[in-house]
Amino acid sequence: MKYVKLGSSSLEVSAICLGSMTWGLQNNQTDANAQIDYAQSQGINFVDTAEMYAVPPSKETYGKTETIIGNWLSDNPSRRENIVLASKIAGPGLSYIRDGSKISGANVIAAVETSLKRLQTDYIDLYQLHWPNRQSPHFGNHWPNSIDYNQVDSVQQNDEMLDILQGLAQCVKAGKIRYCGLSDDTPWGINQYLRLSAEHNLPRMVSIQNEFSLLHTKDWPYLIENCIHEDIAYLPWSPLATGLLTGKYLNGQRPEGSRFTLMQRHGLFRDTKSSDAAVNAYVNIAKKHNIAPAHLALAWCHQVTGVTSTIIGATTMQQLRQNIAAFNQPLTTEVLAEINHVLRQFPSPF
């Protein structure tokens, strides 16, 4: 297993991060225990969760994933030091989480306390803001004029960011979190946090996790360039595009128990004719070279310059084994050239 520095932090993390959002809905405690144990046996020391999980989010499953991880930690206390544990505070919009309120310093402090109780640990290694208080350009909002930035009050946003950093600083000082990070944010968001941290001697953001895959490459090159030069770890989530890149949803297929059979908070906006055509082309490349489509997608993401640790998830042990194995088998120059040809045809299919 390759280990890499998590941005400007002192943490060394595996190049694969074990995602957990299915635990508590599609997976139970026994499943999660097996996944963590196997991941650790393969050298994975990085586990990502969030207070909002399981996904799709609901009042009934809120906090269940952290509780499952906490149960594992309680049963394996000696293994806590071998895990870099990441969690996230939910942004605004979910009525059952702090009445849907924005992220604030006070909400950070409260959310950290409740996450620590569920996780049954004294500290969280990486605490992230799940999405910004202003509208995020993720979840289908990346098209021109999807967001009117003229309507964003930058002064208010900076005031909110400073308040958030002050709340994070209290948690760091108390030893409850070690480092801070972002999620579903932009170059402007990254740079405002960095500026405020420097000006006010507050904790520095060390990472950002954003959606990134063969179907969603909008962070290349501008945000990733920003991350490289500012020493911010870049952590892609959904490298399989919610399972699309495995090919299992081609031609309208909906395998029993799969994510697309569940109610989605933002709908199935990734499921478009262009996505289907792009996935079909990638699946054909994989078949031609006798590799699994998931292997092709994960190995491609891993080799992108600037990617620090790729967040993977699985609902079965077979999927987990195959996904981890993909990182040990780099794609050939020929395969990468064929992928690049398709990527140019379908640069943004959803």
C-alpha cells in the first residue's frame, strides 16, 4: 500500500480511503466490521464518514454510520491508533439536523461532541465541512448560470467562514479534532479559508473531498492546481460515479438492492443518455483489455496528478476486494490513450 501525506498535516494516509456511507442502510454492523477488517489487512488506514450518513440521508438513518464505526472502535480499542478517522459536519438544508441551520462555530462544537459520542473515541483525525453554506456547484449545479454568484454576499460568507474557523480552533485546542478539511467546495472557498486562517492564526484547511470520476472531471485543472500549490490534499469521492462506471446501470438496468433503486435526495441526475453512451464506451475498453470496468475507472482516477487518496465504497466484500485490487494494477499507456479519446468525446455527460 502506498502512503501519502495528507496535505500540510502530519498525517500519512493510504492512497485508498474506505468510504462508509452505505453502513446503516445497505450494510449492517457485521458487513461494516468485515469491510474495516479487510481494508486494514490490505494496508488501508484511512476511513471516511459523516454525521449525515447513511446515504441516501434520512431522519431515520442520521448518525447510524458513525454509530457502527463507534461500535467497531469500542470492540477494537487497540486499533484506534492505526486509523486516520475522518468525519464531516452537515451543511444547511436537512431539517432533522440542527433544524437545517447553517454551519457555524457553535454548530461545529456541538456536532463534534455528538460525533465523538457516536464514534466512541476521544478525537477525530480529520473534521470536514460537508458542503458550504453558500450553494455548492456539485450535484448537477456546475453548468453555466446554475448559480448566480452575483447574488452571493462575499462579506457575509467571509464572516461565516471566520466564525466556523474559530469553532474549529476551539475543538483543535481541546484535542477533539486534529485537522480540518473541506468538501464539495471551490477554489474560491479554499482560498478564503486559507487567507482567514493566516490572518487570524486559526487552523488551516489541509484537504478537500469533491466528486471526481471519468464522468465528472470539472475539478481538473483549476481546483486541483490550486490544491497542489497550496498543499491541500485532494480526495475524490464517487470515483465510480455512484456505480454508473461499473456498467451495472446500462440500458436502464436496476439491480436489486443497488443504489439507484433507493430514493435519491438529488434524484438520478447523473443518469443521462450521454452518461450511458460514455459508460458503454468505457465498458468496451475494459472488455477489450480484459479488465473490470470498475478497475478501469478506479485506476484511472488514481493516476491523475494531484489525487491524494481516492474514497471507495462497496456493499459487498467481493466489490471491496475488486476495488482495492484495482489500485495495484496500473493502466497501460494504450488503455489510457483509449480512455482519453472517450473522455474528449464525453467531457461532462451529466
